[in-house]
Amino acid sequence: MVREIKTNSRMRDCWDALNFVCCFEFWRMAVFWTLALVRSYLELSSRAFFYRIPHFYPRCSPPTLTSISETKAPTRPLCIITGATSGLGAASAHALSREGFYVVLAGRSSHLLSKVDLSCFQSIINFKNAFERWLSNSNMHPSVQVLINNAGIFATSCRFTSEGYDQMMGTNYIGAFALTNLLLPLLRSSPVPSRIVNVTSFTHQCVSCTQVDEETLVGKYFSRSKQYRCAHIYEYSKFCLLLFSYELHRQLYLNDESHKVSVLYVFLNAVDPGFVETNIMREVPSYLSQLALMVIRLLGLLQSPENGVESIVDATLAPPEASGEYFFGGRGRTVNSSELSYDPELAEKLWTSSYKLFMKSQLVSKDVS
């Protein structure tokens, strides 16, 4: 009986893998994503070869903050990390804790983390309110020094959030936009320079779509196709996160002299020397994901999350003047993102559309509560 179940399970896995290989999204990932990653490494190598001195930023020691109680010793800077259940999020938490940060772990699991589902606006509101209550009852300074938007998913089937958004768009971009805006007052009130680190992906280079209206952001534009365009939506969600980052940099760092908030962004699964082994591809048929990991391991490009977290730590500990840079490859190095990602008009349009969704979600949340 057990043997028969295992046989059926293997046959089902094989059938799922065959179906996935036959779809265009698989080949887009296999070809376009590989070329995008190679392009980033070539730029990194060319900078070192032609300019001899690669563009990199040193790591600075995290600052200490004065406790709100005069009898208490100075407190550690506070860092919030989303998507801290496992992988890069959990590894970042360990690394930054060793560097001297007080780390708040945010994720879907409520066992060891502060529970927040970034695909649900009400969950984000609940997290923000709970965090503020905890902060007011502590002896720590009532502010946040670092926000790391790391949460992300790769879905192979179409799913919608309670607000009617595509779940991948909701988790990877819309949720990060909402959480960042809700926590901005705490970031602005920091007595030392604060920063936002957005974990994006080299796959953003594959995006050519310049539509950033509300219908596209919630995923309705992509749902017109019979087949779920998982690769397109993942690329687009990470592209939006990057575009949002550049606009945030212009608004908070370049235009706000009184409260400078540094905005930095790093690649997801593309830190030196290559891919990081996480469970983000868990919905890809197991035979294909295992084959991909084996090939990457043979090429010497597969890293553990503990080693692959270097770019996130680099961005978190970089000096404030590094705001607006794109970290890649570890050792404090940076590269350029895609040409389209630097379009300020497109970024402004994205901000406007995203803020409209943000305000609508707030109104719906108030009605529900």
C-alpha cells in the first residue's frame, strides 16, 4: 500500500514537471533569468577589470541609542525584518543580531515571530499597532533604525488576497509599500540615520512593461492570460519594488533635509558568488527544483543563506551616503540596475497608483474594524 502511494506520488511529480517544462514561463525563467544574472556578474567583473577599483562601501558599526529611562544603559538599534521565517530573512536576523542590532522578526508563522502576512492589509495594520504597543512598553527609544523588506513568494498558480490582489504582487510589492509607509513616522523619529533595505531580484531586468496603473499592480492585467504568468508577475513585482525604492530615495533622502532616511536595495538570491539556497521555489515541481539546484551546485554558484546574506548586511551597515545604491555580489559592491528602473516619471506614476491602493485599503480596513 505504502509502495503504491509512493509510486503514484512520483508519477504525479513527473507529470507536474513535464507540464511545467512545456509552458513558456519555465523557458523564460531558464533563459531570461540566467542571462539577467550573467549580465550582473559581467558588470561586476568589468568594473573590477577596467576601472581597477570596484565601487564598494565599507561596513560601519551600528550606532547606540539613548534609553528613554535615564537609569538604563544605551540601547541597541532596532531592526525589523519581514519574511524572517527561514532562508535569507532568518540568516539576516542572526547576522545583524551578532552585529549589535535588536532584531524584530516579522513573518507568517506566529510561533517565534511577530505575525504579519504582507499579502493582507489588515494583518499589516495589526502588526504595526502591536509593534507600537510593545515599543511604548519597552525602555527602547520610540523609533526604528532599519526596516528590511525581505518577504517574498514565487507562486505557480493564481491566488488572490482578501483585498482582491494577486497574492504574489500583494506579498512582494504592495505589502512592502504599505508597511514602509505605515512605519515611516518611526523611521523619521530615529535620533540616528535610519534606513530601508528592499530585497529585490536580478529578474527585474527582464521587465519591459511600463504599465503601473492600479489594474496592473493588483494583477488583473496578467490574469487575462489563460495560463498563470508566474515568471512575468514575479519579475514585475520585484521591478516595482525597485522602482518604489528609487522614488523613496528621492523623497526621503534627496528632498527631506530634516529627516534623512537612507534607502538601499539588494539583490535576492544573487549575492557573491551566485544563487542562495532558499525555499522560495517550493511551488516549482520538485524534480525541476532539485535539478536546478544540482546544476547550480556543480557550477559552484550555490550558497547557503548564511553565506548569501552578505549583501543584505552590506546594505544595512553601509554609510548614509550609500542611499540609492544597488548592492550586489557581497563585499560592499554595487552595480547598476536596469535602465528602465531609473525612469523617474515611471517611478512617480507607480507611487501615485500604489498610494491610491494604500488609501483604499486603509478605508476598507477601518470599515471592517
